[in-house]
Amino acid sequence: MRNISEEMQARLDTGVTFLCRCWLVERRDGVRFGFTDHDHDLSFEGMQYIADSGLDASVLETSTGLSVDNAQALGALRSDSITEVDIMAGKFDGAKVSHWLVDWQDTALRSLLFRGFLGEIQRGEIAFEAELRGLSEALNQPLGRNYLRVCDRILGDDLCGVDIEDPTVSAHVELMKSEAGRSFSFIGLAGFEPQWFVNGSVKWLSGEVSLIKADRLLDGVRVLEFWEEIRLPVTNGEIAQVIAGCDKRAGTCGKKFNNFLNFRGFPHMPGEDWVTAYPTSEKRNEGQSLTHPVLESLFDD
């Protein structure tokens, strides 16, 4: 239930109101932006809300209970303070959003309609459209570990333990040439093994991260192809960190990174063929453990 003061409710009951909407957007780095659909700027709680900018609330819908109230919450970011460069760099990903219904004659009379986060941001024809995700969105996320043969960690995180700053794992190198925003040639990667960076990543100075699809050596130059076109423009000579790829298999963890003790998968998990296995006179049925042959093939290519 929304908390509406008696004075504000009394004004709503008269049928004659002076209402507008205000939004507060707070990025993860602490930078805050205020917007309102009123024709004049408003201020409350130490924040200024800029007029004629922000989110279109015409399609905002919320729900009761624990259902996620984000399906119809779309709008356009139209403020000059929100730049295309910042959006493409991901600075607004996961930003906190508060949506208020405010009496513009007395901003102390207001009601909080929505509190949540910015979700997916897409580029429209004339503006960016942002999805709003409610606080209950977190309840829709899977928790716990996955029971898989492959590792469920990200290379370099706390549970993985691999040091991505190790010069045998990554390198800070110079961009020589780019093609179509997806194929990039780098100087300084010749010392790494072929295909070393497949499934790896490139961290640009802007903070954007590109995932590597292919790793080729052409005329002595390392060429990396990305899965998606890079969002922000980069120039020749720019320095980026190129990080080794991990296919999350036990063999790769042991051989490539010498990190098998931190492997977070279940390589001994039986396959579907064991479901239909049955005793036969053509093979030895001595009750011996099946672990031994699995261990022998664990690090096979």
C-alpha cells in the first residue's frame, strides 16, 4: 500500500489537483540525476528535478505481491545530462530509480509510486528507451550452484583464484587496426599460444568489455574477432587489456591455468549413457570403481 499523507489524500479527493511526476536516477558510481514532467524545475530532499526530461510514465504499471512489475515500464531518456557515450559504456546499467507523484504547489505532498532499477537500455529512433525493473526482480534470479561438468565461475573472480594481471594470462597491448567494429588487430600478442584468447575478453580504457569469439594470427599480427560490435568508438594506438579465454572445462583449468584445485565444476558427473547401462557377459562386471578411467581422461584434449 502506498503511503499518502492525509493532506495529499484530501486534495486528491477534491478532484482538482496539481500533480506531476518526478524521477530520481542514481548510478552505481553515486552520480544522481533528477527529472520531472512538470514545466518548471522542482526541488525536494536536496535534489533538483529538471523539467521536460526523463522517463515517460504513461505505460508504468505495478503489481501487488511478489510478481515482477517491470513488463510495461518503458520510457525515453531525453536529458542532455545523460549522454550516449555514458549509456553505451554501461554507466547506467543497474542504476537505482525512484518515481514520485508530486504536488508541484507543495513538493512536501508526494507519494512514492515505484522504486527499482534500470534494466535493458535500447537505442530508439529518436531517444534511448530504458526498462524499469522492480525490487522483486532479484527474487527471479537463480541462486546456488549449478550441477554441471563445466565450471560455473568467471575467470579471475574470488572463487576462481586465477590472477588475470599475471603476464602469462593477459597483456596490455596496443590496437593497430579495427574493421567493422568486430575485428581488431593488436600489437604485442605474438608470444601467446594459438587460440589462447578464444572465449576471453578485452577491457578498453572506457570500461567497456568485449567478448572474444575468434583468435587468429595473420601475417604475424594477432587478430581478435568479437561476438558483438563494440559500442564505443576506439582509435588506433589505444591501449587495452586482452585476457586469456577459458572454456570452463577441467582440462583447461588444469593445463592452461594450473588451477584445478579451484575448479568449480563436476567433471565426474556421469553422462546420459549411464542411465541406460546394464550388465553384459561381453564385458567385465567386477564391481570396480568407475572413477579411475574418468581421471585418466580428465585432462585429455
